[in-house]
Amino acid sequence: MENLFLPDNYVSPTQGNYMKLRQGENTFRVLSSAIIGWEYWTQDNKPVRSKTLFKSTPVDIRRDNNGNPQKIKHFWAFIVWNYDLNSIQIMEITQSTIQSNIKTLIDNKKWGLPQGYDITIVRDGEGLDTSYSVVPSPHSEVEQSILDEYNSGKNINLEALYDGNSPFEETKVKQIEDADQVVDVRGISFN
């Protein structure tokens, strides 16, 4: 039976601050350098990230049905332009196959830094049967409208991920003047 209600290629919108890899092709342009580190999820379903590998298994790490701690993963996080949503988002990659494929492109003199070309990650399968392939597009300039939006003041602080804070919240900077010295006290609540 023909669907006359919705277009054949209709996909429900999933606008958000983080790029999610959907089934099929996911095309983006890297706009920033990456931050890297280690990540685990708590039993309360919250991510905990660190610049260095955790020395022991965290007490609050999420556990599987058998009580075994879930794996601590190496992550990359960077700002991208998501072409499907026409939006600036954060992409976080923990899949080693994607990381190694992008690293191979970066190390290749003909490709280099990923800010110089679009990347498509193709996701196929579900659960443990999920596979990913990374396909670079030919080198191209970033569209001016994308650069304008990226530079328009939407402040994204990737470093906030390490502290468990939102990278999209305005960083409050309060200064205390002490004699001839100005002290910058970022992240301290004065409420």
C-alpha cells in the first residue's frame, strides 16, 4: 500500500545539542579541535569524563545485568556542523573503529585535518551487530553561512565536559580585585 500521508524519505526530527549517529549516512563538518579523555556512565545514567584514565573502577559505574562494571571508554569530543539538521552540535565518538578511521585520514598527507572536508559516517546494524564506516568527501571550503553561525557567539566550552557541566552554558567569570592583582575565579558559585 502506498503511503500518501508522509513522504517516503521522512525521518522524525531529533534536534539537540549532540549529534547522534542514525542508521545510514550521517554527514558533518568538523569545526573545532577535539578534546580527548576517558568516560564512564554512572548508575544514575550520568556521564563522568576525565582527561586521564581512571586508576581503578569507579564505585558508581553502571553495571550490566550480571553485576559486572561496564567498560570505561576513550572518547573524542568536538564541534561539528550536522548537515542533516543544519545545526551546530557536539559530536562525541567512543567507537574505536570510527576513531581509528578518522586518525588514518588525519595522518594521511592527502587528507590531513578533518576541518578541510566533510565526513560521512555510515551506521549499519543494531546493538552488538552495529558497524560503522567512515567516508571522506573531497576537500572543500566551509560554507560562509556555517562559519557565520559558528562565529555568531554560540559559546561552546568543550572543557566543561570534564567537570560534568553543560558545554552550552555561559561561563560565569567573576573577578575579585585584591590590591594590584586580579584573580579569575571561574566555576565558583557566588550565590
